[in-house]
Amino acid sequence: MSDIQKSSVFDVEQVRQNFPILGEKIYGKPLVYLDSAATSQKPQGVIDAMSYFLLKENANVHRGVHYLAERATEAYEGSRVKAQLFLNAEYAHEVVFVRGTTEAINLVAQSYGKKHIGEEDEVLITEMEHHSNIVPWQMLCEQTGARLRVVPINDNGELLLDEFERLIGSKTKLVAVTHVSNVLGTINPIRRIVEMAHVQGARVLVDGAQAVPHLKIDVQALGCDFYVFSGHKMYGPTGIGVLYGQSELLDEMPPYQGGGDMILSVNFKKTIYNKPPYKFEAGTPNMAGAVGLGAAIDFLTSLPYEALAAHEKDVLDYGTRMLSAVPGLRLIGTAHAKASVLSFVLDGVHPHDIGTIIDREGVAIRVGHHCAQPLMSRLGLPATARASIGCYNTRQDINALVAALGKVREIFQ
Ligand SMILES: Cc1ncc(COP(=O)(O)O)c(C=O)c1O
């Protein structure tokens, strides 16, 4: 990771050098990758760290007494400490490795939720949630008889906090809310939401999938009970993510899955479970993935945060201006506090046609319902086109997008 800048100036060209895939040509055109909200590209440091682990350190963690098993365990547990520091969690054992955001939310729903949420209780989510922060709660409600309630948004894509205040009450046992919307880019006021929830005695789970690549996260300052994210959206590998849970909550939560590593002792009459985080990490974990996540954290935290945020804001603001000037284009999601997502629709053109045509120009964006069908219904749209920005995107990428949209308009005129 030697070529990552250490200065406070954000040199995007230097950052791009870390991402070999950005040199690829697509249909003979330079790749313009504007789909980081779906999955980010991977820096060389992450690729190297995983490859080094597999080449030199691979062995099963925790159980071995031999040299490699110790090296592998050190690498795996080292990543846990990196994730702890990344989130500013108080303890490393508050970091549970999971497959990703989806698994983390299912874990909390089936473990914490099944224990604490019953027939008379309510789970509060919002209209802008990803399916992975809706369906696990619906499943829990079906299992327990609890009620799912939904906080609406305004037409700019901002949460209606007065509605939030109206809907939350003594029956609310858990609030599950996204930090940043994957469709609208809206940054939700988590600190305020946590305060309102805690006054009612409700716990708060924050879906940080779209926040971790862009915002500095401090779970202690946010005061949330659970914070979850995926490695692959923050320049790390797929198949690894984090559930942060406050120590005393993880302590009293039952395990989610049974198997090896999550036990202290087993006999046919009774099993004694291991302590967190191991209680929640049944089976051989994704060791190379955890190492890759550690390297992604190293990469992200080596970038000068203020300058990175200013750069991403510049590209977002530039994109907002440029797209707004495209005839017939309407931006979806115009919240005051916004991060790195530009969703839009174009008069008379289905988003799938937009995505397919601009792909031929080398421009990769996402089209569809973005796993947020209830939000699409609220917006009265079947789908949107979504350009999303990572640390490597530039104003030139936006220019390429706008030029490619010109081709779409030529075809559909
Ligand atoms: C806001 C949000 N939550 C959850 C998820 C699910 O993440 P994963 O598929 O990595 O589990 C996504 C993925 O797009 C997302 O954008």
C-alpha cells in the first residue's frame, strides 16, 4: 500500500492507480465505473493481502497449535481489531464477522429479535430501506406476531422525523434504519433517531452498507446498539461483513447458528456456548475475506478523510448539476444531506434501456428497483437508473455519463 498518499490533499489520479480494473477497456472504450453502491472495485492492497494470506498463511483459525494456524489466527483476529478501530467500538469482541449486511440483519432479527420481540411489540423501519432491512423483520413479525411499522419520507427522499416521533412508542422494541439510502443517497440523522428510540427504550440497528465507504463512523458517538456493513461496498472482498453489537447485548443474545467454534463444550445433554464474538461465528469463517476486509480498512483509512469527503462531494455536486441540465432527466432523491448516489429517470426511456445503451460506451451504472421495491412504489416508479460514486470517480466520469446519455436521447428521439 506504499503508493497511497499520506498528505491531506486528495490526488484522485494517484488513488486510481491502486485499482487495476480501472485500466480495463469495455467494448474498446475506457471503463467508467459508476456502480460502486452495488459493489466497489478492489485496490491492489486488498488483492495482495488476500493472495499473501492464501499463499503464505492459510490454515484453519483458532483450533490449531501449529505455526500456520497461529499466523492465520493472528491475521484473522488482527482484522477484527482493525474493524473495531474503524468503527470506534469499545471492544474487539463487539465485532462479529458475518457474510455481509444481509446476514448481520438476519442474525440480529433471529437472535435478539426472537428473544426480545413478542406479540404485542413493534419493529419500526423506514420507507427507504433495502430489502435486506425489511424482509428479515417481516419474517420475525410473522414468527412472533409482532407488528412492522414504517416511517414515511417526503418527496425529496428525507425521513419525516415528526412521523417517526408519532410512530415510535412504548411498544417499539427495535428501530432498523439505513444510515445512507442506496437509492436516494439520503444520509439519515442517526444520532437523533437513536436519541428518540432510546427515550422509548427501543434498540437501534443501523444499516451502514452505503455509509462506511463515505462517512467516518463512530458507533459510540452515534450511540446505536447494532451497526452492520458489508466489506465489498467499501473496497473489500465479498462474503465478509461486520455486525457490531454492544457488548452487553451480544452477551445475552442466543446463538444464531450452531456448529464448531461457537461452543465451549458439547455433550449430548447440554452444550455450553462460547463467548461473543465466537458464539456467533459457527463453522470455519471466511478467513481470507476477513484479511481482505482488514486491508480494505487500511486502504480507506489511509486516505485523508476530509479531502476524500470533499472530493466525493465535488463529484456528487458536479453530477447533480450536469444531470439536471440533461433534457427530460429527473433526479430522484434530492435530500439536503446526501452521499454519492445519483438516481434518475429519463422521459420516455426505460432505465434498462439507458443502462444497456450506455454500457456500450463503457459506462457502468445500475438500473432497476435496487432491492427497494416499497420505496419504488412510494416514488411511483418501476425502476431508476443509478450512478454511484466511489473514491476513484472524477468529474470526467460524469462527463462520460452525460455524453453517453446523449446517445440514449439520439436513439429515443
Ligand atoms: C443499504 C443497503 N443495505 C443492505 C444491502 C445488502 O448488502 P449485502 O448484499 O452486501 O448483504 C445493500 C446492498 O446493496 C444496501 O445498499
